[in-house]
Amino acid sequence: MVYKSAILGCGPRAEFHIRAYEGLDEIELVCLCDMRADRLSNYGERFNVGRLYQDLESMLEKERPDILHIVAPPSVREEPIEMAAEYGVRGVIVEKPLALNPKQAAKIKEIAARTGIKIALNTQRRYFQTIKDLKSILDEGKIGSVEWIRCVTKGNILSMGPHMVDLLFHFTGDNFPMSVWAAANGINGRDYGHPAPANMLMRYVFPDGVTAYCEDAEDAVGTPGETDFWQHLEFNIWGSEGRAWWVQNKEWGYQSYNMPSPFIKETSWDASDIPGQREFTRAMAAWLDGREVHLNNLDTALMEFNAIMAAFLSAQSGVPVTLPAQIPVGIVELLEAGLR
Ligand SMILES: NC(=O)c1ccc[n+]([C@@H]2O[C@H](COP(=O)([O-])OP(=O)(O)OC[C@H]3O[C@@H](n4cnc5c(N)ncnc54)[C@H](O)[C@@H]3O)[C@@H](O)[C@H]2O)c1
């Protein structure tokens, strides 16, 4: 079966969702929606998509897509998901972050539980070939059992943070961490689009004893030599028998104690994003077919969101927080007020 899909939002990120359709036979992109006529007609012409809408409900009513991509700012999440479910959409691919606050996340959870709509959070790196290769190395025990992880990125915890936390969960086998202890300072304002602390340090402890030190900060050391702010995303993983690493736009590799020299392969953002996005989107078709659950399914995304909000709670209260955490509805405002 070939599924029909639609995209809501024709901003910069949508270009990569659209270009990922080349060579994707399971899903056909049939229409686009953006309230901004200039962006809509630009993408319609550039990518040869003829059916264009400025209003989501009109598009859903007329086109009845199976899959909707929501490539809109994070304030635009639960309403289009609910509307999509009403018009028979079966799968939603929603850009990160899942939500800006616990209320939005709870509403998305409720809609999914009530309607059965399948939701995948667009933290697409799990589908990068270099991440798959590194995950295989870890699963095969090439560095022994994982003991300690350091990860770092620069964009704040709700902009780049969801990608970092998603890979952290992936590398640790989607085991929910037991606790987080976090500190925060500074705040990125509403104009940033993803308001959150400018700088955060987090220590997550996992049930099997793995400890992760995560730095998500404008002023983080990041990846030495990297000049592009958004390319700072790096993992270093120490195991009982070696070490592995993944640096978003440079290299990944591993070395176990019995190897005379490390295994190193190049990584490139430009060469990874569209192929990874393509496999991510393809995985939605497999999920709708009932063949395989999407790696970035809503349950996982909600666990990751809880881990991020628990870090907010820890930073706000100054003490470690046990996970999964009961998050006060107003935690974002509480933390922001304290940081201003
Ligand atoms: N996964 C990644 O690697 C990655 C990379 C960049 C951005 N993103 C995420 O993608 C999302 C979108 O980013 P962007 O930079 O393209 O955003 P943007 O704000 O520039 O574009 C979003 C578009 O959606 C349209 N829109 C919003 N609400 C609408 C509605 N109700 N009806 C019709 N149109 C509507 C806006 O007019 C706008 O053109 C963000 O959440 C961002 O964090 C993800």
C-alpha cells in the first residue's frame, strides 16, 4: 500500500522533510499547508507539489492524508494533532520538541490514547547510518558494558536538547533513567522560539549504573574546532573494555583495549540528514503497516520529555529528582522566574 501524506508548515526545516521523499516509494507526498502564501507557493513550485492550502482543516477535509508532518514551531502541536485524528490521519510525524511544557505533552498523550493515532517525534538521528553502526558496536559489546557517557550540544535543551536526550536514551537501550541532578543559568527568551535555560548541566543515572553527564549550553566547550553553532553534538561513551564516540559533523569510532589503533569513520551532517530523514519517514509506513514500531514512537518521546522536565525541576529545586517524575504544571515558568 502507498500512503498519502501532507506537510503542515513550509519553513526552513520542511525543505528536508520534502527532499527526503525522493526514493521513498511507500509514501506519496500530495499536498502542503502554510498560512504564509509566499512560503507555500515557493515550496509548491520548487518541489512540484500542486495541491497547496493556507488552512489545515481545508487540507485535511479535502485530501484525507494517511500521514501528516507537523513542521511548525513548538507552540503548534496538540491542535493540529487532534484535528488530524478527527480527519482520519493515522500517523503524525511531529518536529521536535514534542512540547514546550508538561500541559502540552499531557494533551498529546491524551489525544493519542483516545484516538489511537500513531505519533513519531522527529528526532531523526536514530535513523542515521553512522548512528546505526555505532549502536551495533555497542550492542555487540565491542567496548564491553557501557559505564559512563558524556554528551554535549550548544542549542538549548528544547532546541538541540531533544536530539541529545534521544540519542542518550537510544545508546542506553531506552532504559528510563532513575534520577537526574541538574543546574541551569540564563534564559533564552520567547524570540528564540524554544524558550528554555540558555545553559544546563545534567547528570542522569540509569538503572544499570550507567552515568551520563550532559551539557546543553550556549557556552559549552562543545566539539573542539567546530565553528557552526548547530553542529555541536557529541557523544563520548566509556565501557568496561573500551571507548566509543560520535561527533555529528566530524567522525565516529571506537577502540577496545585489545585494538592497537581505533576504528574511525567520517560523519557529515549534509550527507546524513536527508537519508536519515528518509528512513525515519519510511519507518512511519512500516509502523502503520504493523510491521515495526517506530524507534521514535510517542511512548519513548514522552519518557524523554519527562527526563527533560525533571531536569527543569531539579534545576529549580536544587536537588536530585527521581524518574519518572511528577512534574508541576508550571515548572517552566517557575524555573524561568528563578533564572531571570
Ligand atoms: N529535526 C531537525 O533536525 C530540525 C531542524 C530544524 C528545525 N527543527 C524543528 O522544526 C520545527 C519548524 O522549524 P522551522 O525553522 O521550519 O520553523 P518556522 O517557524 O520558520 O516555519 C514554520 C512554518 O509553519 C507555518 N505555520 C505555523 N502554524 C501554522 C498553522 N496553524 N497553519 C498553517 N501554517 C502554520 C508558519 O507560517 C511557518 O511558515 C521547529 O519545531 C524546529 O525546532 C527540527
